[in-house]
Amino acid sequence: MYETCSLADSTPDHVAGTWYSVPDLRLRDHRFTVPLDYSIDRNASPEISVFAREVVSGMNSRTSCTLLVFYFLYSSYLRCCCVFFLQRGTGLSTPLTPSSMSQLGSAEEIAEYLKYFRADNIVNDAEFIRVRLVPEAGPWTVLGQSYGGFCSVTYLSFAPQGLKQVLLTGGIPPVGNGSTADAVYRACYPQVIHQNEKYYKRFPQDVEIVREVVKHLAESEGGGVPLPSGGFLTPRGLQILGLSGLGSSSGFERLHYMFERAWDPVIVPGSRKQISYYFLKAFENWLDFDTNPLYALLHESIYCQVDLLNPLLAFLNPLLFWFKGDSSLWSAHRIRTEDDGKFDAIRAVKEGRPVFFTGEMVFPWMFEEFHALSKFKDAAHLLAEKKDWPPLYDIAVLNNNKVPVAAAVYYEDMYVNFKLAMETASQVAGIRLWITNEYMHSGLRDGGGQVLDHLLGMLNGRKPLF
């Protein structure tokens, strides 16, 4: 059965692997050679490789349905043919790591190369794959989790002809005029504070433990301690643990267990107290910058784009149709100074307050304190100053959307602000929303079957309109 619905022989721009099996599933890997820059002639653009994994469950075949999944689905839930798509620059899709990017010479070359790794080109890759993978090049259903949801809304904006349905989980981006990086972080910081308060309410014993660690770091030589792979752990670096620790269902516990082993035992009386190697290694493993610097380099750029001018002005002067958008200029770092010291770790210790962790934020000093990022410092500054980012969304197209869309919106999502998500939802014609506080941002991982059942039910008429 599987061979009868398998792909044709491989082509120069598509290498299809052979089917293999794991319990209850049949899988096949695909590697596509795509242009780095879709805006120029294919022969003139450098090429990269994009990886996708085709998964078929039970007796289903590829002719029944094809679901494109942005990022892996952390669930055994699978009822059709799924294509797990690893975005360019990650996983097996020409991964951009400190070692691979060392092939690029200057900071300018790195910044120029990385500008092609945002959602606009991720969608171009998806369309490249769709016409080669889907039977008769038909449309497919897209599931976008988190940033995958942002990419899905870009897909709706610029290539809706490739979409049958769209499912969004914790991934409705800010799209309106004025939805700058500054606006996003002004909205997100209060939710980060709320998550900190919830964490310390669950683990009140950690208030003092975290303060002790901050005090130790601040009083150490140079204001911090060396990390196992190089770099330096400072009080502000410690706060970045909130990136993963505060936003998912199991993050609180993982963070707490990590701080349980923050200190080496004093086995010789009178020895100086010191932070354990276990804790320092766990800190580095948690952040993962050594294997995925792309997040730190490009995160703020996902909130940067040019805006469309008033159509009348465009008609009067086509040269004014586009104008330069805002650069991020280290938005999270600047907006953090507006909090009246709430995120100042050393000040919190002095004032006897809980030390607040930060959230999904990138700061310029990270490129000095973390060894894996240090070689990208100059490139990071160039990207933060870049103004001419291309558009990621088209509000006019979204206003006239015809593709069925269902979205799970998590009320206390730390990464995707609820208010901004609602503003975007009001711009997407026909979108159906499931607003819930039963799950955090990790709802798809924690309850994939229930979440997908609910969203598909909304699209397929099994859930009432009201």
C-alpha cells in the first residue's frame, strides 16, 4: 500500500528516502535543495537544504490528507499523513550553529546571510515542498505551534492558495500597524512578572535560594563565575532561566529541581561555599545557545517589518508604497529599563524582594557573557539596527481570508500576549478561537490529542459556533 502512494523518483532538488517503520508508523525522510534567496533568479542564489519527515499512521495513505507541521508535534496523535517540517537553519535543515557559521567571514556576511531565515522564506520553503510532495500539488492543512503559528499567519498572508485549513496553537502573532518589538515587550513583561509570582507561590523556599545565588555571583570576582564551556554566569544571566522555566507546564518543577542542587556540599569544614558544577552545566544545557544561536540572533526580528502605506498614497506615488520599518534596537533590553527596577536582580537582593526571571527576551550583553554567542556579537548588533526588513503579514489579505482557521489561545501564555493575539484575531476573517486557561504555551505537547480534537472539531462542524 505504501509503495503505491510513494513519491516518484528523486530529482536534483528533491531526494526522497526509503520508507522505514517504527511501531504503528511508517516514515520517510525528504531533503529539498532550495534557494537561499527566492527574490532573485534561482541560478544566481546560493542553495541550502531543507529537511522534512513524512509520517503515515496505521492504514492511512498519503492520498487521504496531508498535514504540514511546523516544528515537531510532541504527541503520538496522528490520524493522517503528516509532514514534519524543520525550518531552515534548524535541525537537519542546513543547521546554523557556531561551527557552521564560522564559514562566513565577517559580521556583515553573517548578518546578510541570516536575513533570509525569517518566516517569509520559511513559507517559500513550505510552498516549494508542497508542490513536490502533496498529490497533484493540492493544498494542505498546516499546524503551527508557537513561532510555527507566526509562520502560518505569514502563509495565510502570502500563499493562501497552498492552504486547505490552518490550525494555530499558542501562535497568533502581532500584525497591526504599531505592533513593533517595543509594543510587544511592553505587553509581555507584565505577564512575565505574573509567572514569577506564580512560581514563587508554588515554591516559596526558592525565594531565598535564588537570592543567595545572586548574592554569591555578584560578590564573586568579576561579578560572576565561569561556565563549564566558557563564558560567565552573572546575576542577569541567571535570570534568563525564565525563558524556559516560566512558560511551560513542567517548567516550574524543572527550575525548582535545578535550584535544589545549586550548591556544592561543604565536605571540609570552613571551605568556601560554591555553586555546583551540576547547576552550571544544567544552566548551559537549558539555554542551548551552543547548538541553536539562531534564536538569539533573529528573535527580535520576528517583530520587525515594513508596513503598507495607505493605498491612496501608493497610487499617487508608487515609490512610497513601501517605507522602512522599525529596527528592534535591542527592544527587550530598552523596555526592561522602564520597569522601575523590578528585574534588577542585585537591587532585589538588597531590598529583600524575590528575584524575577526574564522571559522570551534577548539582551545585547548575552553576546559577551555566553561563549557560544560571543563570536556573533558584531553581527547581532547589525541585525538589531537593520531597518529594511521585508513584510511578514498582509492585513488586507487577512481581512479577506477564505481559508478555515482555528486557533488555541492560551489565556496565560507568557510568550504570546493574549491582548495582542486578540487584536490580530480580529483581523483574520473567519478565524475560530478556543480560549482556554487549561493549558500553558506547551498545550500541544501536554495534551496534543485533546487540543487537536478541539480545533479540528471547530473546523469540521463538531463544535458549535456559539
